[in-house]
Amino acid sequence: MPDPSPPRLEICNLTRAFGGRPVVDDVSLSVAAGQVTCLLGPSGCGKSTTLRMIAGVEQPDAGIIRIDGQPVCGDGPTRPPEARSVGLMFQDFALFPHLTVAQNVAFGLPRDRALQARRVEELLERVNLTGYGPKHPHQLSGGEQQRVALARALAPRPRVMLMDEPFSGLDNRLRDGIRDATLDLLKEEGTAVLLVTHEPDEAMRMADEIALMRGGRIVQRGAPYNIYNAPVDKAAAAFFSDIN
Ligand code: ADP
Ligand code: MG
């Protein structure tokens, strides 16, 4: 029997050139609710551009993006970023310094104070920052700020979370714990996650599925250990070779 529900996120034949040079070249992939797909590849291969098109801050030359089966770009009118139900986390996606932690988390929520307060409290508890609401970002460590950014991105319950190297600014000591906590939270919320990284070990640790990208194209897709054990070619094998 065919699966009646469409994937949470689906992109079909997404293409974008800059100055005549294709940077994202006929990329297709899908992510189910509660799944983490890692877009993995070396610097400059087109990962961020792909993510920016899904977020709606960059326009594709061609291709279709659907969320829960509804086209948000291509195949009909283009929805603006705020109408796509996507959450964003970037390495340098800074908190608003003049707002408190609670105000940062509440930023994208409807203006209902009681509802905001409840959701903010719930999320701060989930990221282990109960009681941090009145503080300002500069009073927090890098890892704590990252957890606030995660709470803020999750607050409006986005259907899709787009993460662009969100952990690369953290020191190694903190990174594993925050990665795991982030994953747990995203899975509990049932969000579909597309995580961009150039680090194979991060993809191996976090992904349900890896989409290996090179020169604007997806060259291999599959479960992490399948890709690791059976890389599609020598370049893919070399890319994975420095994992320990
Ligand atoms: P990645 O995230 O994999 O490192 P990007 O998607 O940021 O790669 O960039 C892919 C290529 O597209 C790079 O060569 C980059 O210089 C180029 N590029 C990205 N954005 C623009 C832009 N707005 N104008 C021109 N070139 C761009
Ligand atoms: Mg990038």
C-alpha cells in the first residue's frame, strides 16, 4: 500500500547558479518527521545555499520545496520565510543581546503573555536552563547561549529545523553533550531536521540518514554506516578516512 502521508520536508531538483556557475545542481532529498538528515560535504560544496533556499532567504533557479506536501516554493506561489514553519540555527545566529533569555525564547511566539510564559518555561526546563529567564545573554556561557538559541528556534513548534554547522563554535568539551541534548529534544518534538556539517564524525553521530554532497550535487544517500562502509567512490572514502 502506498504511504498516505507525504514527507515532512521534500525538495525536488533544486538548482541555483551564481554568475553562471551551478552551486546547487539538481538536488533532491526528503526528511520524515522525527528524522535527522545530515547534508555532509566539504566547504564550498553548496550546503548552506541549499539550506538558505529551504528557509526562503535565497531563491532557487528551479526546483520545488514542499513541507507536509504543500509547495512553499515552485509549483505555485512562493511562501515567505516566516510562513514556512521552519526553525533556523546557525553557528553565529546570535541571541538578541538587549533582550532577556525569556524574551529571546518568546520572540517568535504569538503575543499572548500567559501562553508565552508557559511555553518559555517549558522550553527552558527542556534545555536545562530553568531559572535563566531573567538573565541576559552576556551572562551566559557559549553552551548556555546555544541552548537558548535552540529553545528560541523550537518555541513556535516549527515543522522543520534547519541547522547550519550549529555546533562548530563550541569547544570540544561541551559539544558532545549539547549535540546529544539537542537531538533528544528535536526527536521528542517530532521535528524533521536537516543538519549541515562538513565533519563526517558529526554526521555519523547525529544522522539517521546522510546525504553526501560534492560540487553542488548529492553523490550518495544512505544510513551512516552504509555510507561509511561502502563509500560510492575514492573521494567519498577519502572524505571519511580521518574519522577515528
Ligand atoms: P558550503 O556551505 O557547502 O560551504 P555554500 O553554499 O556557502 O557552500 O557556497 C557554495 C558556493 O557558492 C561557494 O563557492 C560560494 O562562494 C558560492 N556562493 C554562495 N553564495 C553566493 C552568493 N550570494 N554569490 C556568489 N557566490 C555565492
Ligand atoms: Mg556553509
